[in-house]
Amino acid sequence: MNNLHGIIFAYGETPDLRELSQPRNSCSLPYGGRFRLIDFSLSSLVNAGVTDVGIIVHSSYQSLLDHVGAGKDWDLARKRGGLRILPPFGYATKNRQSQYRGRMDALAGVYSYLKTIRQDYVILTDGDMVANLPVEEAFEQHLQSGADITSFSVPSSISAPTDTNYFQLDEEGWVTDILVRPNSVPEGCSVSLGSYILSKELLMRLVDYCAAHDIYSFSEGVLLGDAGKGLKLRSYAFDGYASSIKSVRSYYIRSMELLDPTIRGSLFRSDRPIRTKEQDTPATKFGTDAKVVNSLIADGCVIEGTVINSVVARGVHVAKGAVVENSILLQHTDVQEGATLKYTISDKSVKICAGRTLSGHETYPLVIAKNEVV
């Protein structure tokens, strides 16, 4: 598919992720042992044949740059087009705000890039959405339906209603009403995944209009506002797994859901593989006294103790006599002898000293910041 261009929004700050978002952009948050959140958006686009992708960033994106690089692992390292990181250098001199205030603000900030897009159509999507989207099918529906904008939607909520847009649909899938971030979940509505397909021509018109009228939000300015007045909006009904991670609690819950084989099967499909940065790490070694129950263990680990109902990333060491239960251990966590972790999220390169006992709760997991020694 050479007529669709991808724009990934990776500029937002997510304060409810607390310690997990301090050293990184939320889109580069590790997930599932060996992936980052942005892998799902990038892979969904590449699986559909999209060859040109722009990632809009603003702050704390060094970790994201380290992960995606030039896009080689997604076959996006190209002499013409390919992957482009779009920092806010031009935006900073034109706007008094320190951060992008919304999607239309971000698009105006990379306006010169938008003008160079070679394709006739664009898909706008978030970089922290966990979903394996059938972008090619949705694009075909968009072309055949004659819609101005096509949005991915699911039947049930994936986040708090105050972080979500809802669509009232008719029998043919056309949007008849839009509810933007209501206080409670409305009945009989589909949930927008925040991914939209539209023509480049329409996108440029919308960006011009919103910039001229100081409209910074896509939801209020386009979906509800005068900028999108008269546009035909259609939904593409997605029946796979989708989640939005906006807080430590949702990160914990969504990570634990990966222990369900059905959810893993929906996300990690052979016909639409999720790609990530390759790392040359050895196979995981299990000690003679190791015990692992219902857990995901990445490569490069040394497991000598007990791991139950947990997600363990690359290079983790769980020493003999240590117990890890209902927890998430990110890369190179070192759990020493006799330590016990329950309902705990340890960031990268954390050291849990021998004999320590750390315990959070399912509704409020304990988070240990990157490089900490406990």
C-alpha cells in the first residue's frame, strides 16, 4: 500500500504513569517483556504496506529515539521517505506554549513536513495504543465508502471515560453523534481508538483552518467544531484486543492481561506480526530449583528462584530463594537471594537486595524507579 502515510503522535505527557514516565516518553514504555508501546502502532502501519511514517515528539524522547533508531527493524530505513522523527524545533519559535496543546497544534508544528507527504491519504494514530490494527482493511473500507474520515472503534471502553471519545452509529456504521470525554460511559456507543484515516488534502485544510482560528484539539475542533462541519465520519468496527495505557494501574492491569492466551493471540498474530528492536541476547537459563507458573519470561534471563503470575523482561536475574509474584520486572532487574516481590513494578536496572520484602496491591502496585537500589 503506497498511497497511505502514517503520522504517530508521541508528544503527550502522562503524569499518572508516575515513575515509569520520568525517564522516557510514554510511547517508549516497555511492555510484554520485550516490546515498547510504540511497536504496535509502527507494526500496524508496516503490516499494511505503509512505507512513510512521521513520529511527532516534543519532550523526553531520547529513549524513543534509542528504540526506533532509523526504523531498520520495521523496514523503514529508506533513502527516500521511511521513518522520520519530528521534533518541535520550528514550533518553539512560533508559539508561547511549552507543550503541544493538542493534535491540531502538533500538526501545525510540523506543517512543513506535512506539505512533503507524497501519499494521497494519511492515518493519524497514537503511539501508546496497544492494538494490532488491520489498517489495510480499514483503508479499503474508507476508499469504498466515500467517507471523509474513517475512525477505528471498539464496542467497549478501553480507558476512563474522561480520556475517551464515543460514537453513536447507525446501522451502516456512519457516525450520527459524538461524545467527547464524558463523565460516565454512555450506553449504546462505540469507543474511538483515536486512529483516523483521511485524505492529505482534507488534513491540510483542517490544519490551516485550526491554525488560523487557534484551535488545538482534534476532538473539539474537528469532530465537534466548525472545522469538521459537514464532514462524513464513518467507523471501522475493530473486534480485536485494544487498550490505552494512561496510568500505573492501567499499565499493571494491561500487562497482567497478557498472561491470558486469548489476548496474546489477538495481539501477536502471525499474519500481522508485531516487530520490535532486535537484541542479540542468549536463551533464558532456568536453575535446578527454579519454579515458574503462568508467567511470561523474555530471553536473556537467569531464573533460579520462584516466578508466579508475572511478566519478566530481558536480562532479569531472580536469585535462588527469591519469590516474584504478580509483578512486572523490566530489563536487567536483579532480585537477589531471599527477596520477595508482590504486586510490584520494577523499572530497568533495579536492584532488590537480599532478604528485602516489597509488596503493593493490585489496585495500587508498588513502582520502583529506574536504576534504584532497594
